[in-house]
Amino acid sequence: MLLRAENLCKRFGGVSALEALDLEIEAGAVHSIIGPNGAGKTTLLNVLCGIYRPEEGRVRVQEKSMVGRAPHEFAAAGIGRTFQNLQIFFNMSALENVMAGRWLHERCSLAAALARLPSLARAERACRIEAEALLAFVGLEAWRDAPSDTLPYGALKRLEIARALAAKPALLLLDEPAAGLNPTETLEIDRLIQRLAASGVTIVLVEHNMKLVMGVSQHVVVLDYGRKLAEGSPDAVRRDPKVIEAYLGAGA
Amino acid sequence: MSAQLLQFLLSGLTVGAIYALVALGFAIIYNASHVINFAQGEFVMIGGMATVSFIDAGLPLPLSIPLAVGVAAVVGLLLEKLAIEPARNASVVTLIIITIGASILLRGLASLVWDKKIHAVPAFSGEAPIALGGATLLPQTVWVLGVAAVVVGLLWWFFNRTLTGSAILAVSHNRLAAQLMGVSVRRVLLVSFGLSAALGALAGILIAPITFTSWDVGVMLGLKGFAAAILGGLGSGPGAVVGGLALGMIESLGAGYLSSAYKDVFAFLIILAALVVLPNGLFGRRAAERV
Amino acid sequence: MAILVGLNAIVCVGLNLLVGFAGQVSLGHAGFFGLGAYGSAILAARYGWPPLAALAAATAATGVLAWLIGRPILRLKGHYLAMATLGFGIIVSIVVSNEDRITGGPDGMSVPPLSILGYAIVGERTWYWIVATLLLATVWVALNLIDSPRGRALRALHGSEVAAEAIGIDAARHKLSAFVISALAAAAAGALTAHYAGFITPSKASFLHSIELITMVVFGGMASTLGAVVGAAVLTTLPQFLTVFKEYEMVLLGAVMMLTMIFMPRGLVPTLERALAAARRKPL
């Protein structure tokens, strides 16, 4: 089991954002988390990558407990993440953003950095080549050297994915990658996620776009008010009366 | 309570009230613009020094004081109009350097307009000490505490009960939304700077009869006001007041019981320790970053 | 004059790593400068240490102190961090001013000249070569660091701390190392300044000096090593020019600071770089 979340509870003051949540993520599949606004989807992602510490319960990555660990330790354990509100490094170019993503795989001692040893130059070249490949994979090779604050919104969304991929994560958490995109851009993201899934990356997708979700996922979890409402294959979830009621209201 | 302790607490409250007023000035400007106005201390200095000038020119004290506050408020408005507004899109660090430059400029002007000597300001109602539970109280102290309390009350009424005050608070919470509601951010900034300058000047005038005034009193008072605002939680009005009073008392107790030379060290150490435990100050909003 | 510029530039290059690249703020770096200066002065003058050993020990000790206080205070953000560093700087300057038995108090103390293996280093020319070499070495090391993956990690921290953590960058550790490196640079420059001038006063550890240092970095251009050097050069020499104006010196200095920051908010070097880049595109 790639990731296991047991009895997660996250509270902010008096509000319970997540309550008694269990989740199992199997390697190699695309899992989606859906639910109305305020259901706790982003909160769940934040707990799964270590940004939030749950009040109760724990997260296990490849059976290793991640209780009390910092976000960078989650990253080192193989969790990658994109953000609902873009967190691009706007002080760097597109290529540099992706190169930065490779941090976990750089072997760069302080001495080599300070003295500019030849081994560093070789490593930097390799890093650059890999980053360029990732940019091509997400379709951004034209923007390679552009300052990232000149990229259009849709391109930035894809840049975040490229950066997250540079860390070679075992599990990639995508937080509303299609939010704010027009239909053409949404189609591109859809195809990108399909390519990702085909390449073997395990994906947990939070999305509102139902067509996208149902088309690409093998497993869907529905949240409502911080609790798991239903889970299963896209078809099973789509027909679940509890889900229909939560989304469309009783009597629909 | 021992007479000595009471004495320390009273002097701590007095200087704390001054810090509270200066800290409120920082809080008001920070709320409106997210800028830390390092020239705030100079408004304190202008208050005291301008009062000295008006008195030397022959004007009575009750007239000199509002005039001096007015002068400071005008300087505050000019600072906003000429220095902050043109740079409104600059980074926070750049704006900090601008206000630091302004503070140097104002101090330089002060040394030219006035001089580098120490000046005295007459106490508002005489110097006869009042006995209180074994401690002695200067009449000026009563003025400081009384006026500060009234001012804080007026500010509370202004921000909570008037339209202009609410507009300023709206800008501090969400500038864009406030603009969409028809609030003129430029006017809000002007009012904030003018108001903060007036507060600073008032603080300077209140304390001048006790501690004298000179061209460079602003530096340390400004720093202490900033420290008090941070301690209380940046942007929080009640925080500024509590922070100011706390800082004053810590300083006074430190000077009394430990060493007067190290009172500032003691105060800053306490502030550092407090920040480590409460990274957003006493009343600071622990804003959850939305990712 | 050039020597003072060089020494200030060393501090600024280090400070720029912390402020310009890692995006932190320090309003108390004169504290580290003063600790290096006084540490070396006291060890050499009062305890008879060989000046070079005193310099090394003072710099190392300051680095350790920076490591110790950096860990808790770098958890603070923005203006709160500014306050913490400000407080640190003021504490150092007050202690240095008051412990007059060891430090000579507000009037300062005299410092023996630097000597290497028994040869006293005196004379402007020798110092000029020493400082120039050290400055070049500092700039070279800084540029290497910035171009390396570690430099990217620092800049990533500045760009978005949460995203940096999400790709595995330990924010706390990197902020701390930038803090300690900049403290070491400041302390070393402080110690050198003390031995060069033969004298040290508490004003070198004051809040005003901290402000001067941060202004040099911002004025020259943050996130630009060249900018840090240029900023140090301009703001070290400018006050010397302004003394001609005697009592108008402060007014002019304040005015210059304000005007340059209003019209060149990114700092001198980045603004010039952009202007050059724009001019190059014009022929089209």
C-alpha cells in the first residue's frame, strides 16, 4: 500500500475540517477526491503532504509512519504536490523552476558548491537536460528561458506539475489542476494527466470538473463536511444515492 | 505593595502609555499599507520640538500643543503624498528603506530648523508631586495616563463607530474589496499617515515635560514603539496598547530591580523570548496561508 | 577609502545572500560586525593573542552564536523577524557600550595592528591588497553558491517557502546556513576593520550601522552580488562627499535614499541591467 491514512482528524478552532477519515492509496492508479466546496479536500491534501499536522490519526507512506514529520520529509518519502493557489517560484525562469524541483536528487556538497568543482558542472548539465525533457513532457518547451511571471495561467499550472515531477515522486497530489482554465486548456490538462497515469505515476486528484474526474480515475472518494461519504469506481460513485443527495439535494 | 514597587509600576505605566501611542501609530499605518513607517519616531520628536518653538514665540501652552500636533500631521500627510504614494508598488523592503530615509531627512531638517540642544517643555499643570500610597506622582504623569486613555477611547470609537474608521479597517483587511466598495485607498492612506503622525506628536508632547526633548529623541522612541507594536501583534490596536504598556513596565521594573544601564537589553530579551513562543505577537492574527 | 568600501562590500555580499536570495530580513547585522570587531580587539589587546588567531576565533565564535540564535528566530516571518534581528543588534550594542572595563565603553578601545607570523601589517597598500583579495574571494564563493543547486534552493525558499518544502528543501536548515554565512562575513569584516583602523567604537555595532548595511544591499540591488558591491561602494563614499555640505549632510543623505528608492525600487544594478537590456532590443 503506497499511502495509508488512518482516522485523520483536523480541526481549526471549533471547526472540524476532517473527521475520522480513512484512506488507502494503491500504487499505479489514479484516485480522485471530490466533494462540495468546504468538504475538506485541500485540507486532506495538506495533511497528506505534511503541511498540516492532524490532531488525531496518522499518515503512513509505504508503511512508514509520518507522524510529526516536516513537509520536506514527506517530499523525501515520495510525496509530490501541486497547489490550488499557484506557488510558482516567480523569481526564477520556467526552466529554473523545474531544475529546482530536482533538489532531492542532486548530490551537491557544500564544498563542491563553494569551489565550483567540475563534478558540479557535469551534474548541472544533467539537471538541465532532465528539466528540459520535463518541460517538453508538459508541453512548455517554448517557454524554457522565460521568466515565470510572464507565463499565462494555464502554462503555470503545467509548470507546477513539471516541477513536482522533477522530484520523481511515488505519489503526486494534484490540487485542482484545471481550476480557472478554459475548455481548451482543460483538455490539455486532461491529456497530460492521462500521460502521467500511463507513465506509472500514482496520482491523487482533487477536482471539480466531473468530466475530467470520471474520465481519468480508477477510484473516487467523495468527501462531505470532512467525512468520507462514499468511495469506489467512478460509475459506482456516480450512482450512489448519498452522493447524489449531497451534490444535487434530496429529491433529485 | 511596597512603595518602591508602586513607584516602578507607575513610571512603567507612564512611559508605557507613550509607547502605546507610538505603537498605535505603527499599527494604523501598517494596517492601511503593510508598511512599517520607520519615520514614526520623528513625529514624536516634531511634536515636542514644535511645541518648544511655539512657546518660545510667545504662544500659550494650550495653543502651542494643538498647533504642534497639526504641524506633525501635515508632515505625515506630506510624507505619504511625496514618498509613499509614488512608490506604492515597490516591495516591502524598499518601502522600509524609504521610510528610513525619511527619518534621516526629518532628523537632518530638525537639526537645521531647531538645533542639537536639549529643550525643556513646561509641565501642563505644574510640578508639585502628588503622594499616592507611599509613591510620588508627578502631575504630568496624570496627564500622560489620562490623555492616553482618552485618545485610545476616541480611536476605538473612530474605528468602530464611524464610516471613515470602518473604511480604514476595510482597506486593512482586503484592499481590493474595499476599493470595489468605493473606498478611496489613497484617501485612507493619507488619513492613516496624518492620524499616526498626530498620535506620535501627542505622545512626544505628553512626555516632553518629564524627559525633555531634542532633535534625536525620535530614534529610540520610534524603535520602542515598533517593538511594542510587534510584541502586541502587528496590526492589532489592542495589541499595540497592551504591548506598549507591557514594554514600559518591563523596562521600568528592569531598571529598578536589575540595572538601569541594561533596562533596554532586558526589555528586548523579553520581547525576543515572547516572539519565539508566540511568533505573531500577543494578539497577532495567525493567518493560515491558503495553498 | 577603497579599503573601507571593500570591507563593507564583504559584509554586503554576505548580507545579500540572506536578504536578497533567501528573502529573509536582518536589521541587526551590525551586531555581528561589532561582535567580530570587539571579539578580535579584546582577545588581541587585553589577552595578548596573536591578531590573526584573535580574528579567526572571534569570527568563528560569532558564527556559533549566529547558529544558536538563528534556529529559534528564523522561525519568525517578515516584520517579526525584522524585530528579532533588530533586538539582537541593539542588545549587542548596549552590552558593548556598557562593559567598559573590557570594551572601553562608549569611547571605544584601541586595537593592535594585524600581524601575520610576526610581520605587522601596516600601510595602506598592504591592506589594499589584502582586502581586495578577500573581497574577490568572497564574491567568487557567493557567485558559486548562487549558481549551484544550493543557491537554487535558497532562491526557491524566497519564491515560495511552502512549495520549496514540497520539493524536499528543508527551509529551516537553509535559512540558518544563509544566516550563519552572512554573520561570518560580517564578523570577519568587522575584525578586519578593527585591526585596520587601530580603533573600535560601539557605533560600529549600532542600529544605525545595521540600517546603513541593509540600505547598501537594497540600494545596490537585492539578489545581485554585483549590486551588493556597488551599493557598498556608493553608500560608503557618498557620506564623505556630503560632508562638504556640513550641516545639510543628513538632509541630503535622507533625500538621496528616498529618491533613489522611489525611482529605482529594484536597486541600482538591476535597474541599470534592465535599461541596458531594453536599449539592446530597441534597434528592432
